[in-house]
Amino acid sequence: MNVSEIISGIEGTDINFIDRARKRTAKLAMPQRALGELHVIGERLCGIRRTLKPSVKEKAFLVAAGDHGIARSSVSAYPQVVTGEMVKTFLRGGAGINALSRQIKARVIVIDVGIIPDIHPQTSEGGRLIVRKVARGTEDFSKGPAMTKDQAEYAIIQGFEAAKELFKEGVELLGTGDMGIGNTSPSSAIGAVITRAPVENMTGRGTGIDNKGLQRKCETIKRGIEINNPKPEDSLDVLSKVGGFEIGAIAGAILAAAFFKRPVVVDGFISGAGALIAYGFCPAVTDYMFAGHQSVEQGHKIMLEYLGLSPILDLGMRLGEGTGAALSMHIIEAAALIIKEVLTFEEAGVSKDI
């Protein structure tokens, strides 16, 4: 299956089920919409799953990992070797996403779509690693295209196929995550190109660079955009010229959620870049997205506004990995339980008459 075939198979959520869910919500044994956004989330789940009894019990995270040529341009506070070391940490169960996933009984699946070191496919205490390596890191997009268009589409398809397998295994709620030193730079470039926001407004400190480093990072990103001249209306062009392999895989996972009619919780800034790429291919994908949180990275707010998504949480986080999405899953599951389990006034035998 190629990207065009995937797009042709995506349709929006079922408005009829959303309307039926709203009518039920209006009759629940409580003041009108007393649980605020929980009702909105629950109603959206009904539209996504085409049911008034949505379930999101089976959860998993697809953490996409890749290295970046732009990291050699001193845009990160951490060395590139950290990408591979963190993948090993995920597999040991010792990263932030592992701890938060255990709390909500979610699986962690890491997909290597382009890290530099070789780590063999395996299943361990921390999760599962699948290897679908496009290349050993992207090229430095400040000097030329990050990848070829064939590589960009391959990365998208690998994310799609990995998510597809999870849905076949029974996953009802998917979270996106990322790992890749230097990946806030391609994410900033993608965000600036697609939303037309100034690079300075889209770019943050990433792993914690100082003021001088931030200025250098902005200049490097602007140079990359100028050299490559990506077309904002062409997602594949943008991804191939200034993107990252893991960003492509995240876009593919989001497309898979829409294709298979499953809710997907988009994490922070890097996942936001993947969401922009997916949206460029097919705007209907936003029907299936929940924005897990608002990242401290300043460009994330611009991304979410462009996508028309409201973050569920705002806790000052900027780790990535899927951690913000993991925390928001508590709320999404609560919303599903409200729509399924709370009785209406009639069912409860409670009179509304004063």
C-alpha cells in the first residue's frame, strides 16, 4: 500500500454517532455538560469508533526513533550518540515513557526508522523494538535535502504498517512518541514551512541550548529552508527536504489511525510536526487526533492552532517520547467511561422536576 492508497481509504468520523452521543450526554444524571471537556472527548470517541460504548482499554505507544544530519551543526545540547543509548533505555524499561506507560498499562513499541547504531529487533521488559531503518540518519538539511522522496514515503509507510499491526493486535488507543537528538530542528522547519510562521516563533531551546545556541539554531533552520525551498502544500516535499525519518513514521502512524478508525493521541512538538505532515496529506486525520498536551516548545502552540486541536494538558513538559500523551490517556479513558457507564435521569429513576 502506498500513501495515495492510504489517503483514498480515509474518511471523517461518523457525525451521526457524535450527534447520538450528544443527545445521550444531555440526559445524563447530572447538570447539563457538568463534566466539561470530558463530554466532548467522549462524544468524539463515539464518532471515531462508530459506537455509543467506546473502549480505549488496550493502549500502546509507537515511539519512532531516528538520527539527524543537522545535529552535526551544533543545534542540540546533547551529542548524537544519545539517540541510540535512549533506545536501549526504552528497552530496559527505564525511560520516562516506560514509567508512565506502566501506570496506564500501555505497551511501548519502538520503531527504528533511522538511528545510526544497529540494535537488533527484540522484545524486552521495557517494550519491543522493530527495525525498519531507512538510513543511518538523515542528511544535514542546512546543506541540502534531508532525504529523498522515496525515503520519505518509505518512512511514512513503515509508521503506517507498525500502527496497523498494533491495531490488528487489539490496540484501541495509540500514542505517538519520538526519539532523535536534533529533531526539534526539522520539526521547527516543518512547522515554519507549513504554518508560514517565522522561524524565530517556531523554534525553541530543544534539549536546553543557551541564547547563543538558539540564535545559531534559528539561522541554521532558515538557511535550510532557503536552500531547499520546500513547498508548503506538498507534505512529501516538505518531509523529504527538511524533515526526519521518525517524523515521517509518526505521520504514517497518524494516517493509520484515521484509516483504521482508531483514536490517536499526539504527543508534543516532534509529534506535532508529524501531525502537520499527515494533515497535509489528508485534513480529515484531525478527526482522529487528540492533542495530549501543550509542549513548552513555543512552536507547538502554533502547530496545534493550525490543526484546530486543543491540548488536554498543559504541565510545562518538553520531554517527548510520548510522555504527555501517556498522561492525557487517563482523561481520555475517563471520558469513555462517562459516556458508557453514567446513567441517564430516566435510567437512574431520578426526577428532573423541581
